[in-house]
Amino acid sequence: MMRSLYSGITGLKNFQVAMDVVGNNISNVNTVGFKASRVNFETMLAQTIKAGRSPQENVGGTNPMQIGLGSQVSSIDKIMTQGSFQNTGVKTDLAIQGDGFFIVSDGSSYYYTRAGAFTLDSNGNLIQTSTGYKVQGWTAVQDPETGERYIDTNKPIGDLVISAGMTMPAKKTSNVRFEGNLNSKLGPGSFVITLTDENGINHDVRVWFEKTQSDLGTDPFSSSQRYTMKIDIDNDGTADVDGYMVFNEFGRVEEAGVYAESQVITATTDGSISGSTALPDGTYQAIVLDSSGNVVYNGTTTVSGGSFTINDSDITAGNNYTVILLTPNNASNSLTIAPGAELVIPTSGEPRFYESDNPTNFVQTDYTSPRYTTAVQVYDSLGNAYTVYYEFVRLGNTTIGSESFKNAWIWRAYTDSGEPISLIDEDGGSGYVAGLIDFDESGRPIQYRGLDSSYNLSSGEVRTIQFDAGQSGDGVVTITADFSGATQFSGDSTLNIPWQDGNPMGVLESFAINEQGEIIGTFSNGLTDVLGQIALAVFNNPSGLSEVGNSLYVVSANSGVPKIGAPGSGGRGILIPGALEMSNVDLAEEFTKMIVAQRGFQANARVITTADQILNELVNIKR
């Protein structure tokens, strides 16, 4: 009977422990980062009444006879499951989604916690609010040359400090990047005009414009742009006569002419035609058209004493022929195609081409200025700002020197404050007045060249500008442009410079913490930079950590060593900024455990009282 009394006592003790654990769980139901515990029981020693016996020849074996002597607590385990998140909106509150632990230090030891209620102290240290222990991580290191901050997670962890007066140093601009489109349909448009001669025959005349090296003049970026005018008079797809036209920025003609003298002559003899001209003596290119506009002669003729003769077997006496003498140094404002079919070239005002004897038959060419300008703000090493303008002019299909380009643009740069800018090639050479970008047929840039004052092409790339900022206390600023993001398609010009790598000095205005634990500072210059990174630790057996109060744990013999690293790596989990992890205590489960513990305690107490009654009956046998 004494065994049952003591077995009941062990049960009472065990269920008292179970109630203690349940009570602790319930009391921490609102504790940030708290992890619930559970109690496990096991049997104590058993008294053997009779040992077991193995089977004999004619008799089977028997089991041992044992009486248990009660129960005992086998373990009290931490349940390290994920708790729910409570949004607080406080930027220094952090929750861990995963298995990691924050690391805090009192200056001599490390402690580990899931409670991420942090704040800043008067010195800018990131601390645990309840204890003042400093949160551990890596402070960003600043490169002395570039001023950029970076984090090396291979270094030992330390205190995280976010000072209110922290600054971002000024950085000189060294690179800019272009993105966007340059409109391929800039400049004057091409057109076809139909002229009717005196015999009622229609003649289609095609006119288009090109930029040649001679059109660049002394200032290729002038608001007035000169073009070479190409005229196809026999509709064979090639230019027969050249001219020129100068447009102002509003698309009005300032000056124009065709390099040709044309007249209608009646042949007096077969095989030759003669005429007179005011041109000086010399040899000229000559074109002879019949009355239908067909070319019967395209060659040279000699002018002597104001007269010339052209010999060709296709010339028939009595027929009218249009004779065109090409005059590279003399321009006129009209071109005769056939008898009664004369094209008038506009020399001022609107670019309107019309038929001489029928002004209502006209074509006015469209003109869009070939110039486009975009700007970017750059900085010297002291943070002084300069607005640099990049100006582009479309050349299109052109030949410069001996090289041909299909979709060429020239560019230059200048500042709003007037600093002289030099263009530098990849070998450090200078003396260029413009850069040149050529695009392929798919609208992508394929080469970057330079043009000197004589419009000779550079052998190497030209993408770099340089100016002296000495008047502001700095030296030379050298900026290289990346044009690879530029395109040339038919559409609006949208080319811009979305990125440059310089900045003025900035003062820290605010900060935030991201999921990787990086502390990102926002500075008064509009830029952000990393200030530090919070460290997390993970353990092989987090349930083996020892609690030391204040929601802190320390390493125990069975927890394993801490594996420290950045959030988002090594199974440490990520951070949820502006939130706290709630307790993982389940009240419904705890109340159920409470009922079980209460009933278990009652049952063991009943065992003791029942054994006592039996003993009492035994005593009462003898009265």
C-alpha cells in the first residue's frame, strides 16, 4: 500500500510542474518573441515481484511481474515555431520570418533574442528597448576614393550606429548614360512634283535633301542649317542636278539655288546642237533632254566665247531640246525640264516649289529642325553643380572624307556657366569640334567618331568631354558618355540622360531597414546609401538555448554554436520591418493542458486518499 501513496505523490509533483509551465505560457501570451514550453513525463523505477522465465520443454515462458513506482518529468521543451506578426509602423521594430535570432551585446557577452523591439539611444546606437543592449551587425565602410559605402559580412560584428549628422561626401561625375530615341525623320522632307510642258506631257521631278561635308560650314550647330538639294529630272532614281538650300530654325528658306543653267534650244542640224551662255569659258557637265524628258546626252561640253556645241547622233534638226549645263560655282533659282516645264526654286520664305507658268501647281516641303538638345546636371569633386547640355544635329546619309555613313549624327557639349568643353578621344587626343554617332539600319549606334575643325574624322572613339572647374576650387572634370542605350527610329526624340555617377554632399535625413537587414539612409541630396546591416544567428538546436530573462537567450552546451550571417542567407530568415513577432502561445491549447493537469492532479490526490482509507480499514481490523 505504501507504493501507491508515493506514486500518487510523484503524480502530484509532476502535475504541479505542468501547471507551472502552463501558467508561464499564459502569462507570456502577449510577450514579444516569446516561445511556449511543454512538459513531457516518463515512468520512474519499477519494483520486480517476479522475474520472467524462458520457455521450458513442456512449459511456456512467463513475463516478469513489476509494479511501477510513479512518474517523473522527462523534459521541458521550448516550442520554437513561428509566431504571428503585429504591424507597429515603427521603423526600428523588426520581426524575423525564419529561424534566426537577433544578436545583442552588453559589451562583454552576446545574447540572442526573437524580440525585435529596438530603438536609438542618444549616441545613435541601435539598442534593445528593455535592456539597452546594443544590436549587433556590420557598419558600412566608406571607400576613401569613391565615397561609396559597402558592407563586408566577413568581418566581425559590432555595434550599429546611425548618427543624425552623418554625411555623404560629394563625388565627381565621371560617367553619364544616354537612353531614348533620336527621330530619324528630321530636316527637310523629299517630294515629287509633276510639271506639264507646252505639249501637255507630264514630267515627274523628284527632289530630296542630303547633308554633305560642305554643308557643315563654319558652325554645324547653327540655328540655320544648309542642305544639298538633289533633283532627279528623268525619274531614274539618281540625281541629275544639285543645288543647295538654307533653312532657319522655323523652317523658312534663307538662301537657295540650283547649280545649273537650263534653256530650250531648237536643233538646226542633225547630230549637233549649239547655244550661247553667259558662263565663263571652260568645260561643263551637260545634259540634253528631248521633248519627252528623255536624256539623249549626258557628258561634257566646252564653253568658248559664250558659245557651246554638243554633238550627238540622237539629235535631230528641227526638234526642241532642253540643255542643262551644271555650274558648281553659279546657282540659279529655276530649272527647265522641257519646253514650258520650268521648276522655280524658293530662295526665301516658305519652302514652296512651283511650276513657272502655273503657280497653283506647287509643293511645300516639310521641315523639322534637325537639332535636338538634352541636359544633365553633373558635379565636380567638391560637389559644385554644372548643367551640361548635349546638342545633336542629324546628318543622315552622308559622306565625310572617304567614309560614308547611313544614319549619322554629330554632337557637342556645353555648360550653362560657359566653361569651355573639349572632346577627348580614347587615346587622350583633343582638338575636336564635334563627335559623330552612326546608327545601323536597325537603329542602334555602331560607331563613335570625332571631327576636327577641318572635319577630318578621328581614328578612335570619341565619347568623352572635359572641362576645367578650377574657378570653383576643383580641377578638371572628365565625363565619358555611354551612348549604347540610344536608338534612332522614326518617332519623337526622347533621348535623355537618366543616370550620372556624381553627387553633391548630402546630410542624413532618414533611414529605413529592408528585408535583408540593410539600413538604408536617405540623404538631403536625394540619394540613398547603405549605412549598415543587422546580423542574425542560427543554431542547430535552438530549443537548447538557455533563457536568462528579458526575452534573451544564451548559448548552452546542447544548443550548438551560433552561425552568424546576413538575413536572407543560410536559413536565417528575412526581416519584416515595422512589425513585431507575437508570442506563439495558443490559449486554447494551454487551457486544455490546464484541464488535463487539474484532472491529473485530482486523480493522483484520489489515489492517496483511497490508499489512506484502505490503511485505515486495515488498522480497524483489531479493535
